[in-house]
Amino acid sequence: MLTIHKQIVLGEDNTPVAVQIPIAEFSHIEEILENYGLAKLMEESADDERLSGAAAREYYNSLKNAVQD
């Protein structure tokens, strides 16, 4: 299990409003979510038309770029 070292940010009324985590842990969480999303996409499209390796990489990169925009 991933250990997350978090700091709770409190508002003026002393209620939690945000969480801070180290950037390395955030990057790791992003990678986990991306891998999970890719696995789900692969599972959902198991019966779809197959792409060549180059076409699949191109399609995956287009999805990745769309998420970043």
C-alpha cells in the first residue's frame, strides 16, 4: 500500500480546506491512475479492432495529450 504523507490545510474557521502532499507522491499517484485508466481502456476495447504497435502508441499519446490540455 502506498503511504501518503499529507498535511491538512485549515481555513480561517479552522476547518480543513485542502491537503498538501509531496510532489514525488503526487507523481506516483498520477502514474497509478494513468496505468489503471489504460488497463480499463484495454479491457473495454478487448473485442475492438486491433491496432498495430505504432498506431496504438499514436492513439495512446493523443489520449494523453487530450487529458493534459
